[in-house]
Amino acid sequence: MTMPSEGLPAEGMTGAAPGGSISDARADGALADDAASADASVEVVHAAVTSEPLDEAAARAAVDAADAGAVVLFSGVVRNHDDGRGVTRLTYTAHPTAGATLRGVVETVIAEHGQAHGASERAMRVWIAHRIGELAVGDAAFVCAVSAAHRGEAFRLCSDLVDRVKAEVPVWKEQFFEGGGSEWVAALG
């Protein structure tokens, strides 16, 4: 069995350390000033790869504001099957650069969103995180919340962020099956 990270040194991989996070976010979860959003009308309130459970309600609350007429929340959860086989749990592993890569992808998508759709008239807010470590069926593995004045821009930005993070952030999952056995699946792509 080979891991999807073939070619990376083993020490370049990291699992979940208890209470650990792969992030340069400030203690309050906001990005540091040097990671400021390319579109000043979009505030990234949280962007991290973490071993801590993801709280969908906290993500929603973090982006909610009086000027937001829409809040879109995506939650990728561990399902109990894959390709006709029963799944009992997953383990997500991340490269040490995953947190920085996630933040870079978020900034790039925001900049591209502004170029393609014009800068938002009003503030938009983003909360995004990918979990690492062992997850049970039903656990949230990836959460993205976006608020905006209107639903179209919130849906567009949330969808673009989810697609690009899944395609570009170096996170891999190992699925464990009913009856034994496991399989590595690249979360990239």
C-alpha cells in the first residue's frame, strides 16, 4: 500500500497532535495582518487545519452580521460507506504546509472571486477549517461558512473555496472498512 504523499519524506507528514493546529492564525482565530485578504471587502475570520473538532454553529456565528442577508455553510462529514463498502472511521493526515497552503488558497480564491464577479459591495466573511486525526462516522471533517449581503455571492464563494481547498491543500485520508482493511484516498482532487 502506498500513501498518496509518495515522494514526500516521512517526516514531512503529520497526524493530529492532541489540541494541535496547523495554522498561523492569531489566538482569536483571525488571520494575522500579513495574511490580509486580497479583497478588502472579504474578511477571513478563521482559516486553519486542526485536530480539534469542528463546530458548525461556531463557524456560522463567526460570519454572521447585521449586513449579511445570506449565510452559506458547507459541512463535509464522514459517511458510513464508500464504493459499496461500509466505512467505520477515517484518519486524516496533513503535510506540515497544509495550514499555510489552505490560507494561500483562501486568499487566491477571494482575489479571483473579486476579479471575476467584482468586489463585493458589502462585507463578506469567511470561516474555513479542515480537521485532521481520527474521525468517526458523522464527524465534520471540513467546514466552510460564508456570509454576504446576497445568497448568490455567498454560494459562489463558498463553493469555489470548497472545491479549491479539496483540490490543492495537502490532506490525505485513510478509510477503515467494516470487516477490516483500510485504504488511502487523496483528498487532493
